[in-house]
Amino acid sequence: MSAPLLAVENIGRRFGGFVALESVTTAFEPNKVTAIIGPNGAGKSTFFNLLSGVLAPSTGVIRFKGRDITRMAQHRFAHLGIARSYQITNIFPDLSVHENVRVAAQAFHARYDIWRARAALTELDERADAALAVVGLASRRADTAKFLAHGQQRALEIAIALVAEPELLLLDEPTAGMGPEETKGMVALLEKLARERTILLVEHKMKMILGLSDRILVLHHGRLIADGSPQHIQADPEVRRVYLGQNDGYA
Amino acid sequence: MTASTSSVAAVATRPTNRRGWRARLILWRVPLSILALCLLPWVLPSMALATNVLIYGLLAVGYNLLFGYTGLLSFGHAAFFGAGAYVTGIAIAQFGASWYAALALGVVAGGLLAFVIGILSIRTRGIYFSMVTLALSQLVYYTALQAASWTGGENGLRGFTVGQLDLFGWTVDFLDPVTKYYVLMVFAAAALWFVSRILNSPFGAVIEAIRENETRARACGYHVERSKLIAFTLSGLICALAGTLLALHLAIVPLDILHYQTSGMIVMMTLLGGAGSFFGPFVGALAFLLMEDVVSLWTSHWQIVVGTVFILFVLFLPKGIWGTALAWEARR
């Protein structure tokens, strides 16, 4: 086993009296795709928000490449090499598709520069176009982002995350709200990305996860109840009881 | 500047002609604004009105940087306008400062005040942000009201008439309205160039991203609060410059300048013209002051008419005069 990219020890999060996530300890190796599943309210989104700095954990430690990042401000996560997408589409609606991605790339070059012209940063234009090509949106670069179809907006969000060249990509339900055709396109994109990146994703669509993931974590009532290969998870009686049983159609 | 802006045009002209038309408008926005300002006194009914449009237009441009481009609705921008005016007036009246030193002091003081009010208000969001900026600007208002020995209190600040401007051996007659207008215009033009430069810069892209989606901007790696504070301070600097120009123009500083009605008027002008567009605020100031000028000839209740027009705009043309014109042009 190679050194973990991201490791969490006993992390938990309470909201008042409600325990959303309870003492999870695990580690993620580089270049693997890990899926996090669990019924609604299992703590998946909380877990993701802790890993991307949106929320600070109530207990425990998060280490990225051995460095303690538990209390780090959220905007610094992108600079460490952790990028994320959101469950609800989160783009810059009134900017052009190209500008959406270009401004994301700019965060690593010029954040407070008021003197240069932004167009002088030509390298960013190229990187934005490259990221758009990866997700298949190159032809829509000049369009206003809010006029894209839902699936295309989700793809744009992935381009925004990709242009940061993240070492760790966190995807929160990348196929949420998508029809079968759009889902197929997204799965193809994720398969392409999975070859060279460390990806953590939250998903509901079982069939897709089984084909895509190297490893699956199962959360239930804020606890980690299973962790293993897709075959292992499918055979786990506890998992079948709390989760898979409800999704016979997918499994 | 030329090399970088021409590449803006090169990138933007590629797709269609119509986009090219827009790109050229953006490229030429500063020279076009200056041209319009040069012509303004000769198309408006009075020189006084033209001077007011110049000063309040600049004020709205400064406000638009924060409201239209960063997406923060401040209800306290009268504080920076007033700070610029009072500090300039006090520097001349009490300390006998030269006009350019007074002008520089006014701008710096307004910028500093914006920095402090920004630090205190930016931690809040939405309506709370508006309320905190309103409360803090009221604090500035009451300070000016109470410190009457410095500010003249309710009577306003008087006694600092600048009759002529001396610089590098040149003397300009500042009592002649036409000369005065063009002197003030030089400063407004410089400020417009500065604002255009900011909007064109990488930082301009950051504040637009924050306006569009704060959460996403933060996840992309931007320090949202710090960026907002910079935008707030820059906006305050421009508004303070407008204040110093008003003080030099009127040779008095009325206390009203700090009143929350002034803050409200700034918001109205910006919305009327079109928030988030370069020319919008000037168009809004022009429309507002022209309405005031024309309607007040006919009734002293001109605010009813202007208020009604404003409400109609918010309801039916929320992009304002210039914003709507741009949208029509894009759809045609």
C-alpha cells in the first residue's frame, strides 16, 4: 500500500445535539476511485464538506499528504490540490462557459492583481479550453453558462474543478438529476478521469458505482459500516440490509 | 495597455460580428465616456446640471464597482462621498492646504474610512450587510453633526472657496463655470480610466465570480472576504474622489451629503442606469438629475415623480436604461 493521499482519524461532526458523522477513520490512496454510499441522511454530504473544508470537524484530524489541514480555511483547499463539485449545480451562471473555467484557473495565478489586463494571461485561456475539451464543452465556450442543459452544467462544474489540476477530486453526486443519456455521458467522462486521478465520489446509482470504483465506503447513521472492494460490499449482509435492499432495481 | 486590450478584442471578435460590436464598445469605453463628458455641458440646459451629472455620475460609477460588479448592496456610501468632501473642505478651511493636497487628503480619508467600514461590515451578508453599512454611515453622519467646530454642524462647512488653481506655475480660473467643469472632468476621466482598468484586470474577474457565486469562488481558491474588502475600499476611493470634487465645486459642504438619503440616491441612480454595466451609472445619474431639474420647474414634489419612475424601472426594466438597451441590442 502506497502512502495515503488523504487520511482522516476519528473525524466527526455534530450539529447541536445531532451527530451527523461519528468518528470515521480511513485513508485514501492515490490514483484510486472511491465511492461513498449510504441512504439519505447517512452523513455523506457532511463527510464531503469536512474533506473540502466547507465545515470544520467537531472531533478528529484530517491529513493531506501528511499535513494536518483540519482547521484550514476553505479557500486554501484548492491551493493544496483538493477540488470539488457540488450536489446542486454550482457554477457562475451569468459568465460565459469559457470564463467560468478561466476564472477558476486564475485563482492560482492572480487573485488581487488590479493592473494587468486579464486577457494578458493567455496561458489561462488555453488551459480553460483544454479543460472544456476534456468534458466535451469546447463548442459551447462562448455561451452564457446558465443557458446550458442540466447535464452540460454538471460537466462544466467538473471542468471548473479539473482546471485546478487537483490531486484529489471530490465529486458530490455528479449524475444527480440526470436522465439516462446524460448519465451515460457523465460515466464515460468519469471513466476517462479515473485513469489518472484520485477521485472520491458520492453517488446513488449503484450500477454505475460498481463499475467505476476501486473501493466503496458505506455510511449509515453517521457511521462507517463497511469498507472494501465492490464485490466485497455487494456480499456484505449488513450493507444489503441497510442499503442495497432498498435499491434492488439498481443492484 | 494597448497590447493587452487589443488581445481582448482579438479573442472576442472571433465568434460573430455582434460580439465584435460589443467588444469594441468595451475597448473604447473610456474614450467614449470622456467624449460624452466633453459634450455634456453643451447638450444639457445648464452648466450647473452638467457639473452635477459629472460628480454624481462618478459617485455612481464608484458605487457600481461594489454593487454592480461585486454584488454587495451597500446602503452607506454617503459616508465615503461625505468624508471626501469634508476632509477636502476642512484641509483648506482649517489648515490652508493647497487644493491638490486637499483633494489627495479627501480621497485617502474616504478610502481609509471605506477600509474600516468594510472590515466591520463584510463579515455579514445580504440584508445584514446593507443594515451594517447603513448604521455605520449614520454614525459618520452624527459625528459630523456633533463636531460642529470642525464641520459647521447643521449649517454645513463654509469658507473654503477655491478661486483659482495653481499647479506648476499655471493658474486656472476656477470661478469660470466652463473651466471648472473641464478641470473636474480631468479627475473624473482619470477615475473612469482607473475603474475600467480594474474591471479589465484579473481582480475584476474575481469580483464578478464572487457576485455570481460566492460559494463556488471560495471553492476555486479565492479569499472571498479579502477580495470583497479590496473592492469595497476601491469603491470608497472613487466615491471619495466624487466628494472632493463636489466640495471644490460648491465651495461648501452641506451636511445632507452624509444623510442616508444620499446613500439611497446613489443606489437609485445606479439601478436606474443599469448596475453592472460601465456606462449605466452615468446614464442613471443623468436621468435622475435631468428628471429632478425638469420636474422641479413644474412642482416642488419632484421626488414623487422620480420615485414613481424608479419603481416602474425596478418592476419592469430591472436592468436599467443602459442595461436594457444592451440586452435589446443583443437580442436583435
